[in-house]
Amino acid sequence: VLDCPSVGATETILMAASLAKGTSVIENAAQEPEVQDLANLLNAMGARISGAGGPSITVEGVERLHGCDYTVIPDRIEAGTFLLAAAITRSTLRVAPVVPDHLSSVLQKLRDCGCGLEIDGDGIVITPGTIKGIDITTQPFPGFPTDLQAQIMVLLCKGNKSSIIQENIFENRFMHVMELQRLGAKIQIKGSKAIIEGNTNFIGAEVMSSDLRASAALVLAAISAKGTSIVSRVYHCDRGYENFEKKLKKIGAKIKRVN
């Protein structure tokens, strides 16, 4: 029984239980798509897992697993980051491949912000309008993901009124706020709540990444800022994004990596 529905804990137990003797049951399991995808992979390798995607998962242990061919699901957080990059810079962009159901809460918040969205095959086309201030609460899937909290905070800095973000998953997940303030953001932190003033015009500055999603958020703020910005410690970004700056450059950002 998990005290909180942790993705990493659920996945670790899934792998261990697949080769354990007897039957295991995970209660209060994480329901994120990545957990379901891992369960599907393990089943393709000979595991006996049922209930993945729900709060209770049953695993009947087997003696051994075998190889298989398997296609991993698209990265919903990377897709969400690029959708937010388009919204922040008021740009029309098609992001693919995406599984829209994996981003339902994010897509709804983008609509609430004033962005037009169109499902186009395996992609999503975003057409931003006037950005509106909204309130967001991070929650386990299918709620708004904490891994997009920093990025959408950058967007809300552009809102036409104040916004509030309530962070309910991780402590100390507002370390990017001080760096965004260097770029001109007006944000107050009260416990697990961030109050974003809105109507911000970012100005280039030198900032430092504190973690994976913070580094992505700082890059998004920098590409929308007036002037030149330097984002250091981007090795954090490399943990979750492949060729991030190259993909941004391909769609028009003036960005380069320097040693």
C-alpha cells in the first residue's frame, strides 16, 4: 500500500513483483500513462499484470521474462512543454506525435488560457489568443502534472490578470521562481502557493537552472524575453529533453548551446 501514488515506486514494485514468487497487489498505485506503458511492456515480455491504469494493480509472478519488440508512448511532458512554448511566444505550432488523452488536463488549461487547439491525427495544433489568468492545482494523473507546473507558470506571467498555482505534489518545487524574477516576473510564494501577477514582459538576464523542469521553463522564458539571456546548468534539461535547443531552433528560436 503506497502512502501516495508515486510513479517511480509503482514502477519499481511492478518490475520486482513480475519475477517474485506468488501474487502481489499494489494499492493506491500511480495511474499515469507511463505506468500503464511499463505494464504493457512487461506483459509483452511474459509478465502477468492486470489493473494497470487504476488504483489497484495485481501481479502474478513468473519465473522469467523474454525479449520483445515494443514502441514506447510519446512523452506527454515534452509535448506539453512545446505546446506551452507556442503559447508563450504567441505562435501557431503543430506538436506530434501526441496521445491527446494523456494531456487532457493540460489541454483544458490551455483552452482556459485562451488558446485554440485542434486534434490533427497524431498531433495537436495550437493557436494562441489573448492569454488569460487562471488558477491551477497540480495533482496525480489525470490531474494537472507537476512536471509542467514551472513551464505553465511562464505562460501565466503573460496573462492579462493574476493567477494562482497550488503545488500539491512536491515540496520546494518553486525554486525557479527566483530565477524568473531575474527575468522580470512578479511572483509571490506563500507556502505551497504561487501568486503570479501577470502582464509581464520578460527582459534578458543570466539565470541558473535548479532542476529538470525549471531549466525548461527558464529556456521558454528566455526565448520570449527582450534581449539576450544565458541559462546555465542546462545539464538538468538534458535529463528530460533530447536535443531541446536544436528542436527550438528548428521552429524559429534564436538559441545556441555554448560550453
